[in-house]
Amino acid sequence: MSDLTAGMAADPKPVAIIMGSQSDWETMRHAADVLEALGIAHDCRIVSAHRTPDRMVAFAKGARAAGTKVIIAGAGGAAHLPGMVASLTPLPVFGVPVESKALSGLDSLYSIVQMPAGIPVGTLAIGKAGATNAALLAAAVLALSDEALATRLDAWRAARTAAVTERPE
Ligand code: RP5
């Protein structure tokens, strides 16, 4: 276990949200909000594939031993973080393409979604919708072995259904 993940083992959190930059937090905070609402412990970290590659390797190699079950990785532009992390851990990795200034996130999406066969990254939509849905997918995975969480997730979904009015107001 690395220095980076050593602290995580004492207080294991099933979901790790990582992002390439502080600037990604505006998007990735929506994943954290959903996990918070569902009562899922999570850890949020800035892990850049090109600015802090050693941190990325230490995180990815130590994540399973640290008790992480699912990784949500957000990045923008040449967004190699989710794929690199997926190559270093057997844990499921959900990638969130962050909307970029230059190409509105299409660059991020293409960088994340086109993984060659053998190293999967579950790729979500660009931006807030993707971050939100990454958290919901992580919750669904964890709910397979956690009945209490499955009940909370059902309630969360039922509340969303109930919030849809029959006619516009
Ligand atoms: C990527 O470059 C990050 O994931 C971010 O989306 C993008 C821009 O980063 P900053 O220049 O805002 O730090 O590595």
C-alpha cells in the first residue's frame, strides 16, 4: 500500500472520486452530492495523469487494498486519466468527460470512451449529467451486495419519479 492510500485503509470508503484538476471539481462535485445523498462514503482527490503521474500510479495501485470498490474519474481535454487508472487497477472505473473550453468536452469524451478492447472504462455523458450518473452507477454496483443501500437507491429513484408533474407548471 502506498503513502497515498495508507490513510484510506483505516477508514475505507467504497467510492473514490478522482479528477485531473481543481477546475474539474465544479463538475465532479455533482457526483459527490449524489453519493452524499445516498449515504455512500467517498473520497475526493485531485490526481492528474500528466501533472502528478506518480500520484496517479500510487493511487491506482493501492486503491483496492485501501478498500475502494468503485472509482469515478473525471478529466477534460486530452483526458487520459480514467484509462490510465483503469490499466493499473482491476476495480471498475467510470469515466466522466469534463466539458472543455476549446472543444466543449467532445475531446474529453473521445479521449475516454474509445478504450481499446481489454481495459474497460464505463464512460458517461459530458459534464454534470455524467458526473451525476457515474455516482448513480457506482451506487447501483454497491447496492448489489448492500440491501440497505439498495433500499435507499430505490427511494431516491422513486422521489425523482414523484417529482415529475403531469403538466407543466
Ligand atoms: C485536465 O486538463 C483536467 O482534467 C482539466 O479538465 C483540464 C484543464 O485543467 P486546468 O488547466 O484547469 O488545471 O488535465
